Amino acid sequence: MLDKYTVKFVLKEPYAWLLDILASPAGSWIVPREAVEAHGDLKKQESCIGTGPFVLERWDPNKQSILKRNPDYYMSGRPYLDEVHWIVFEDLSTRTAAYRTGQLDFGPEWITAIRQEDYPSFKQSNPDYTYLEYHSNVFAYFYMRTDQPPYNDVRVRRAISMAMDRQGMLAALNEGRGVLTAHVPAFLVDWSLPVDQLGEAARYWEYNPKEARKLLAQAGYPNGFETPLHTTFAYGSVWKDFVQMAAEFLKQVGIRATIQAKEYGAYISSTFLGKYDMLALGLQTPYTEPDNYLYGPYYPGHFKNQSYVNDPKLAQLLDAQRRTLDVEKRRQLIYDIQRYLAEQMYYVPFYTGFTVGSWQPHVKNYMVNTSYDFGSRLIEVWFDKA
């Protein structure tokens, strides 16, 4: 710390994404030393000490959190709201009904959204609500033990991709609204490479079960094989339908997948952390820059490397983009990485859907954001119920 308002970071090597990470509430917090000294692991309510616009007043696990306006907030006169109540509705239909009947000010799903499948009925029942559609930064993907047969064979991984009718799934589950996703979601428009720009590898996004069966035969599996398919159904009924459709498409090319769905907590603490066998299907964590979609999942030994990827060429590219400070050169490296990943298919991505943010008409000066930062989006918000 150079002075009261200046902090100096000394890194072991160049890291072009440092400012992005420091600005992201998903990866950076400022925690008082006295809170750590007093509470250690910071799991107690009393350790929730920060510089945000709201102060935690009460936390009732699995029920609600109540936050009050921070009287010492560094932005004078902000926030406008006196209190924020975060209410936990474990039942999907209950929270949807609560928002439809005006008991909630914001959409009840992730980042104050409503489910896309509920959008048409909401527009009919609540036409005065605000609705905002935008590309999600979450997408579904297969991950697999690429360090073991059969998934160590690139032909098997390509066959899985070509077995998926992505456009059919979009039509059936998302009203056809969405775009095919490479390995960086379309949400990040400056960094995501569209599928039609992936070169020869773009064909692996085409639905071609005949070619998929041919690739499996070439890999030594003319009759397919059996595999567990690890997942969770905690993401809702549409996600359950998605998983079942994906398993059916696998079956059509000879891959007989047995779905093994875990409770969400068990899934996150095991499968999501790479503790599984053979094949899994899940949702990617939402990020606001491309590095987190690429480096962790693909770098050898990284805890986010769910597919056990160990590719020296890829690791060299991942290091290079982190060390390249020129933005345009870094962008070209990330494009090169996406083209290479499209060939290797260490993970099999599906598509980027749309999120529908929503809030009541009395909510003024609000805008959604796609990060975990729930506090800053409410700094300038006020309610006008006159």
C-alpha cells in the first residue's frame, strides 16, 4: 500500500485481465483485516463488513436476508432505498406466482429475471411490467474425462457434438431464441467467435447423426457404448427436459447414457469440481470476461479443469493471451483458441439462450447486470408508487 488511496500489485508474470478481475464481484472483494482476525472463515453474519451501499441487518438461512441503507456510503445521498429484502422461495411456482401477483418488485430468478418460458404469459397477465431480453452469459455443455477412454479419443467427442440437434432443442425449449455457442458465449460480443467463423470445425455443430455413428465406429465403437451422465435437475423443469433430450440424442447414435442427477449442493461439491466418472452435463458459471471461460477449464491442473484437459499447445496459447496487453492482439489469440477448441471438443457446448430481466413499473432507474453484484445495481434505484 503506497498511501491511503493507492495499492500496488506485484505479479509474478503479466496478467492482462487484472483490472477486469478486480472489478468483478465474482472474483474480488475487499475484506477488513479485523473481520478476518475476529471471525476467521468469514461465515458468521458478523463478518459481513464492506464498503457497499447496504449493510446486512439480518440473515435467516434459507428464508431471507434484510439489508439496510449504509449511512456511511462513500457516494453522498446514495443509495435511495432504505431497505432491501431478499426472500428465498425454494419452490419455482411459488416465487413465480409471488412476482405475478405483485408481491415482489423484481423478477424472482437469477439476476432479477423471469423464466423464458413464462415470458409470453407474463406479457399477458402483467403488461405494465418492464421486460428486457438479452443474451445470457450462461450456456450448457458436456464435460468428460478426456484422460480416459472413450473420451480421450477426439472422434468420440466430435461424435457427441454432431449427435446434438441444437436447433431442435432451441425450438422445443427456447422458442427458437438463441445462438449456437462456441466456447465463449455470444454475450461477450467482442470476444466470442461465431460458429460460422470456426473454419472446418464449424461442421461439428451441425446435427449429423450419421456422421456421428461413423466417427464412433472409426474410434472402435461401432455399437456405441454405455456411460453414466452426471447432472443436477436443480435448474428447473426446462433444464430437466434439456438433459433428457440430450440423453435421447446420444442414444440415437449408440451412446446409452444413464442419467444420474444429484441434489444441487452435492452436484456442485462433487461433479462440478471434477469428481465424477466418464460424462457430465451442466451449466457454465457466468463471467464477464473471456479468460474465465477459457483458462481455468482448459489449463492443466487447474481446479476448474472439469474435463481433465492436458494439452501443451493449448496451455501455451492460454498463457500467451494472459500476457498480451495489446487488446487487438489478445482478441486474435482468443479467436485462435476458440478455433482450436472447436477442433478438439474437450467440452461440447450447446447454445446461448436469452435472459428476460423484469421489474415492476414503480421501480425507477433500474438496469440489470450479469454479475453477482446485487448491491451496485440498486445504488441509483428508487420506487415511485404514486
